[in-house]
Amino acid sequence: MIELAFASTPPSLTEIEAQIRTHWVQLEPALDCEVGEFDTHSQYTRSELDHIELDGNTVVIHYRTHYHVYHPCRGMDLHDFCRRFVRGQLINNTLRLAIYQAPEARSTADEL
């Protein structure tokens, strides 16, 4: 569990966004940074905050995961990103985010 404390209770959306931007590196374990679904040669490069939504005690952090794909024999050098989000709970003056768990790899044998 990742926790981020705020000075006021309840924190404003502006304060939440400022703290998240300041502590972005600490929040990365809660983010989905897997990019293998785009190409077998995809490499994660970075993530960045897009925007935040506050709905009661639920904070939705929208972010971009940037990746790079390079295939020299195809002449392909692609830099792109995908949009993703993570939900956290605001309890008093603390934002709690679960650490990201990648889904189990699927097998074609599971479909038989």
C-alpha cells in the first residue's frame, strides 16, 4: 500500500494534484507500466500525470504511460503513449493506493 499524506482534511483537488506531482516517483509502484501488449519489443520509458478526478473519497489519477518500440530491420522507431488510470481512496488526509499487480499471463490452453 502506498500512502500520501496531505496538510488539510479534506484536501482540495488542487492540493491533491500538487502533492501527486511532487511525489510522482513514489506513486509509480501503483501504476500499470506494462507495455508488452503493444509489441514484444516495447520498452517502458516513463509515465506522467494527465489529470485527476475527485468523487467523494475516491481519487482517480489519469496518467500516460510512454513506451518505445524499435525494429531496425523494419525501419521502425516508434515513440508513443497510452492513457491509463488508477483509483485510490482518500481517508481523512491520506491518499491510499494499492500496489499494481500484473494480471496472470493467459494461455491458449485455458480456452480449450
